[in-house]
Amino acid sequence: MYDAGRGDQIRYDLPGGLPVSGSISLEDAGSWAAGVGWGGSFGGIGVKLSYGYNNVNSNSVGIEYTQHVSMALSHSSGLGLVARYGEENAKTVDGADTDTTGQAFEGEGAMVGDSYQTKAITSLGSSHFRITYGENDDSLAAGDSGERMGVSYVQNLPAGVSMNIGYEEAEYSTTTISDYQDISSVIAGVQMKF
């Protein structure tokens, strides 16, 4: 997905207790970003919506801005659903949509995920299962594409400890090279919260 940078910046966040959350930031290189979010519930279904915008015109050769939107749903049964979409917009000459400078393509990406959380497996803590699928197009070059799918399991334990294991498969291709080797990865870990 496309989001704000990680450079030195000043940032303002809306105070808590408001119906919406929001922030705006300015990086030392001149780019700026803003985001807004909202959360609520309807008939046992929790809803979270967010939107982010990142203007990188001052420090990017080919990109003017990136933006993304996301939605997450959660049901009291433990089922959850998340969807995200992001895109980058190339710089233009004199405002012409088809005459770009720096790069002549605009990338986009999307992700969907399904999850289930339950306390029925063990009395030690809740268990969380998740499966995700994502796709990106025109991210590094015009006509390229990437796909990834992952599954993960998190087991919460007493005293702020959780154990996790996950598997992900990723593939990438371009208009000139279509035989990149797929990448398979297994990630396992233990997290302790103090």
C-alpha cells in the first residue's frame, strides 16, 4: 500500500474523544500527509473507515501524491473482514492528465483479508486466524504485477505473551520478465507486552 514517509516531521493529531480521528504532518523534505478515520458499530458489527493522503511532489521525481482508503468490519461472533486500496498519481506537465514527467505509469494496490477470533480453543487466551490476499499493478514499472497470499495464527497467552506463526506466498512479473521465482516465507515469533 501507499502511505506517508518516515522522515523527520512535525505532526498534529486531533484530540481523543471526538467522533473521528485525524492527523496532518509536514516532513522536512517538504512533503505533507493527512489522514482521517472513523469507527462505530451497527447491530453487532463494528466498522472502521480510514483515508490517507500523502503529497510527495516536492521530493519525488515522478510521483505527485499517493492515497489510500481502508475498511474493517468485525462481528461479535469473532468474524472479521478488512479491505484496503491505494494508488499513486504521477506528475503531469501543465496539468495534462496524459503527459507525465518522471514516470508514465501510476501504480495501485489492493488487499482483502478474512479473520476469525475465538476463546474456545484453549483457556489460556484468545486464538486469532487470518487469511489475506493482495495485488499490486504498475508499482515499479508499467505493466508489472505482484500478488501475495498469506495465512497466520496468533495464540494469546497469560501475562501479555502471544505466539504467532504465518506463511506467505508472493509472486511478481513484468512485461519483459515473467519467470521470476515465487517467494515462500514462514514467520514465527513470540511477543511480550510490558
